Amino acid sequence: MNSTHNSKLSSNARALRRNMTKEERHLWYDFLKGLPIMVHRQKVIGYYIVDFYIAEVKTVIELDGSQHFENDGKTKDAQRDAYLSSLGITVLRYSNLDVMRNFEGVCQNILNHINKPSP
């Protein structure tokens, strides 16, 4: 899946795993880590580092801070999502606010996605 090995991206991913945002830590420790399938944190896919990746269901989970809602952020996210989609990967996006205010709803939405039957 990685079209090239980029050591800079790999070291950035390691740093991001060590320095997760509070919303990423909440979702990871209080939900994703306990799932019965493997979830990768800060996974390098191609030229991008995704917040969480579930290979078994080809799904990326992204938590978006305020910069993702500005024009530049929206454009970059659209390009990234198109690239991931071209690899057959579904992207689920949640705002940091969603995670903090509607944690159960976010978790249920993720479960609904990963438990739905394959087409």
C-alpha cells in the first residue's frame, strides 16, 4: 500500500503516536484499543499519516481540529480522501468536538461501519 518508503514520514508518525491529541488519546484508550480487531495509530499510507487505520475493514478514522474546517484544510482533506479512496479505503471523519461532546455516538458510528457486511 505504501508506494514508497518515506523514513521522514515514519519518524513523524512515531512522534505523533507519542504526542497524540487529547481527543486521539480518548478515542484510542477508551474505545479503539479494546476492539477485537487490529487498529493502527498514526499509520503511514502512501504519502500521508492517518490518525487510525483498521486494515481488516480498509477504514481510516480521522479526528479533525479547527484547521480542517478552513478552506486550505478542506482542500487538503479532499485530496487526501480521494487518494485513500483510490486505494479502496473508507475515511470516517469526526471533529474533535464530536469526540468530546458525543463520544458514545462517535463510537457507535465506528462500530456500525466496521460491523456492516461487505458488499
